[in-house]
Amino acid sequence: MLDDVRVVAFDIFGTVVDWHTGITSQVGEVFARLRIDLDPAAFADAWRDRYLPAMARVNNAEREWVYLDTLHRESLDALLSEHRVADAVSESDRAHLVRAWHRLPAWPDSAELLTRLRSRYLVVALSNGGFALLVNLVKHAGLTFDAIASAELAGRYKPDPAPYQTTARLLDVAPHEVLMVAAHSWDLDGARAAGLRTAFLERPAEKGPDREADRAADAVCDLAATSASDLAARLGCGN
């Protein structure tokens, strides 16, 4: 069923890199230095919770296109105000926190997974992160992709069809020749609606210890993998 796949496209936040650990750690460092008595993990969760709604406002034409860093900054400012600590966090600290999304650790098995798949497929990062963010992120995390396909190139955010279809067009392949890999059902739903094949990769720790991650059993997809090695094997790159 997947014999005609030529491109494997990866979601990044949560699928390839561990956003929860990375954001919690960097928020914690800033809060500790500023003596802000807030739980960094809960703050990271609340920040991430604003991710999809913020992008939906762009896709729904409630506002013009803006870079993901702008959306992250607006959400950060709102959260700091809601927690009544806005006066304690300087402009430089806010900019540093926004760029925390550029400095996230890869899951321990991500680099090997990408190397295995690149022996057979064109492997690309297909993310809502801005182009500069993704360049910085994959370099920081020590990851190797054949190409970066930022939603910025489409001027729309996933799960809108445009980022998926733009990626296929720019790589000169048909949408069904692209396999979208993600740890989130909403991303795969968008990819499937845009004509792509889909693979769910389980990341049980993606939302941290206090929240349940999406599960393969609940996803509608062409392929469901319980681990990176399982995904590589199912795509003919197990060794």
C-alpha cells in the first residue's frame, strides 16, 4: 500500500523533538533566576495549549499571516499577565523564552531513525515552525534532513491543506507519494485530507508525565508504529 511513497515528511514538535522537556527546562531556568514562583511544567503546558488556537485564527482569516515566533510571543505575554508576573520578565528574557522553541532536544532515537530512512527515502521536516526556527532547531538538536518544509512557505498552518500540498509541489511529487509522520492525530487528519499518506509514531512522553499523549489506537492512518525502530522496520529500513 505504501510502495509508491517517495518522501517521508516528519512533524517536528513532539514527534522528532521533546518540546515538553525542553520548554520546561528553559522556563524553569528563567523563573529560578527571576525568583518567579510558578511551576515551569504547568507553564509549558499552558503555553503549548495556545498553539493550535493561535494558528487557527490565522487559518480562519481572523488575522493576517504571522510567523510562529510572533504567535509564541503573544501567548507568552498573555500568560505572564494572567499570572501577574509580567513586570518581572524583561524584554530580553521574553525574547530568550520565545527562542526556547529553537533550542529543543531530539528524542534519543530520532537521529538514527532519520539516518535509516534517508537510505531509502527523501526525508523532510514538515512543521509549523518558521524557516529560521527549523534551521536553528535541527542544527541544535543534531538532526539531518534532506529538506525543510516550513508552513511559512505556504503562508498557512497545518492542519490546513496548503502546507502539505506545498511540500509535495516543491518536491515535485504527487501528494500520495508523501508519507506524513506525526505523533498527533490532528496533524495526520490534515495530511490525509490533503491527499498524503499518514503514519502515526507513538511518543508516550510527548506531553510530559501529567498528561496522556495521543495513541496510535485512536488515530486514523495508513501505518501505526509504536517506536522509531518499528517505524523504520515497517518502511523497509530496519537494519
